Amino acid sequence: MASLATGQRLKSAVCNTEIMVISAPEGDLELTCGGAPMGADAANDSGSVDPNFASGTTIGKRYVTEDGDLELLCVKPGDGSLAVNGTELKIKESKKLPKTD
């Protein structure tokens, strides 16, 4: 469990995924990618991606919790999917821009 800070960069221990924290709630969270904990110095050679968390990440996409308290930006894609406290994160939907005439 770790506390996350805005601007912090983290790497997956089991794939190439790298993320940047956009916003995070107070307190400790268990952030994982591919079923393994993420860290600032993680090397992607300490295991394999858990099949239950193998949806992958997409560069440039923002990943959020259901309540929107945590928002992460994928800066390097990988095979593992992001999860917080065992719950997989979803891609944040784009907002529709108003029509201009």
C-alpha cells in the first residue's frame, strides 16, 4: 500500500506500462498493473502478467476509478491492465465538445 502524489510516475513490474498520476485521493492505495504492484523503480522482469489483469493499457488514455477520485495517464503502453485495490480501472470517456457553426 502506498500514497500517490500528483505528477508521480510509476512503472509496471510485469510489462512495459508506465503511468503518471493526474489526481489521487488521500490515503494508501494498492495500485497494480498486470496483477503486480507498481513502483517508481520497478523493472518489468519480475514475473508475468496475471491473465485476470491482461486487458492492456493504451498510450495517451486516462484511467479512472468508478468514483473518479483517482486518475492516471498512460505514458507507455503495456500488456497488463491497471487496478486499484483489486478493482480494474476504466478508460475515462472523452467529453463531447459543443458544435461550432
